[in-house]
Amino acid sequence: MKKFLTVFLIISLLAASFVFSAGQREPEKPKVTVFWALYDGLTEAYRTELQNAFMAEYPDITLDIVPVPWDQMYDKLTTSLAGGNPPELSIIGTRWIIELLEMDAVAPVEDYVNQATLDNIFDGTKEAFINGKLWGLPVAAGARILAINNDITTKVPATMEEMRQEAIRISRNTNKYGLIMPGRKHTELTDFAYYFYAAGGDFFEIKADGSYGKSLVNSPAGVKALEFMVQLAKDEVVPRGYLAQTRMEAHPVFYTGDAGYVMIGAWVESALQQAGAGFDVTYAQIPGFAGYDSAPLVITDSIALFKDAKFKDEAGLFLDFFYRDEWKARFDELIGFPPVTISAAELPQFQTPLYQVLNEAAAHAKPWPLIDGFAEMTDIIWDAISFAFLGQKTPKQALDDAARAVDQITGF
């Protein structure tokens, strides 16, 4: 009987232990999700290598780097936020940070990364520093430049008018295009900005306190820029299918050696290498119109950390890991942007003619306006450009309508 009771007691204890264990969940393994923008030049091999290397160093953390085309990034991110399922991290256009702050969606990234990481980043690239807090680390920062296919032309234009004349010569005397100009509506307004800034334009009035006023997209500079773009299409110096081409679809025409000029970002060199281009390239400043100085667009993208994400501390560990020279310098080299870290800027691969031109461009470049709702305004301006390209409105009519719509958004 004692033996039976002993066996019964052991079985009961084991059963109770099993029931107790079954009722306890295994601790959730932290998972850091990163929305990863697909820059020109950035490879899938690099993404997987980075992901695997981080998880090898931090085996208790799962890292999911999710590749997202740039044209889909804004919608994917805002949808995830609206659905209450934010990623830990996402690459963003820095201009989006205003909207994200209004949504109370982001956390100060400076609270989750090491001070050594912050100290190694150039202060001038920290565009997401707002109201005394850093809301995103700069991931890519660089001015736009002019790339010239020397197999087609060696002309470095001093003005936009000179570039147009040389583009006409190329198109009439060769079987190549004079220059690249995307004409299909997409998330970026870069090509209009090249011409708009080259004419001395600004998107908004700037008040005495530094805040933005009425839209100036329909200013003489804006009209001049759009009239010039329409004329380039009429000159037939751009690819015949330009109206169906976004930036990502238009630039490969240059990479294959079929265009003389392209206004482009610093990724051009790595993209040319990946395309197997066999022609020499000169890098130069985007010219201003006659009577205006060069004023290229400068783009800063950031990586932001989201307030309602589950694993912000682990996301900070990933950022410290990613910003090491072993990984961030390779990222910069692949996408062709100048380094944002002090240590990487001293590496030999960044002491080339391309980076010299980029540094010169940065000295007189102009950024996008940091204003809430600029993504919606970009959409409106793109519609105006499309109406002008299709001949449905004159450039002035199209931009007048766009300016009124923008002012309705801003309340002016």
C-alpha cells in the first residue's frame, strides 16, 4: 500500500508539474523588424549578410530586414502604423518625420543607441533633430549631381540652356538620347526640383520666424522650370517612353550608355558597375539657368524607431551594429552616397573624383522643405507636371492650380 501511495504521489507531482509547465508560455524571443528601402546599387546579398551577421552576434534576437521598394515605402509604413503593427525601425524620407511626430509615432532614437554611435555621425547630417531631440539617424545624405557619358559628349554645361543645346545636338547627330527625364508620376519629385532650384525657386515663402507661408510652386521660377521640361520633351532629347518611366525605370537608359546626361544621386557609380557599363563618366555640378548659381537638391533619408514597437532596446542594438564601418561604410559605398559617419569618411574608397564633386555640391545644395503633408503636396505637383506634359494645361495654369491646392492644405 505504501508503495502504491508513493507511486501515486510521484505521478501526481509529475502531472501537476506538466500542467503548470503547459500553462507557462516560453518567453517571447525578441524580433526586430526593419523596413529596408531598396536603393539603387543596394544588393540582396548585402541585406542577407547583414541580417545573418547580426543574428550570429545576437543569437537571442531575431532580425527581419524587409526589403521595400521606395515607391511603396510610405504607404507600407503608414498602413502598418494605422493597423497598430509598426516595425521597430524603418528607413524614411527625413521630410516624413514631421508627419510622424504629429502622429506621435516615433521615439527619440538617441535614447536607444550608444553615445559612441551618435558621436561618430556628422552633426550636419542629423536633419531629424527637431525640438531638441534626434528622431532618426541619417542613413543616406547626399546632393544630386550631373553625370556625363563621355562616349557621347565631353561637354560640361555651365547653364541649363547649354545642356539643352548639347542634348539637342546629341539627339540629332547620334542614335542616343540627350538626357534622362522621368515623366511618370511616382513618389519622388526630384527632377522638377532640379530645374526649379536651378531657376532660383523655393517651394514656400519663408516667414520671419522661419515658418513656411504660401506655396511658390507657381512662381516665375516654377513656371520657367516646367516650361523648360515640356520643351525638352518637345525637342525629343529624352527617351520616347519617358511618360511611362519613373526614376527607377529611366536611369537604366543612362547605365546602358544610351544617354548623354543624367541628373542623379551618388549611387550612380555603383549602379554603373552593376550594369557592366563600359564608358567613361565625368561628374559635374547640376548647372543653374543663365543668371543663377548651381543649387542642387540634397536628399537626406533617416532610419526611425517607432514608439509602439515591442523591441526598441533590441532595435538600438541593431543600429549600433549597422553603424559600424564594417557595415555602414559598405552600405554607403553600394548606394554611392557620401558617408554620414566620421570614421567611414576617412576610408580610401571615399577619396575619389565622385566624392569630391559630391562634397562640392553639398556646399551649395538645397533640401526638401520639412513641412507636414509634403507627400500629399508632391502628389499634387506631380499631377500638374503630368497635365503640362500631356498638353492638357499650360505650365502656368497647371502650377497655379497646384499652388491653390497646396495652400488649401497649409491653410493659406
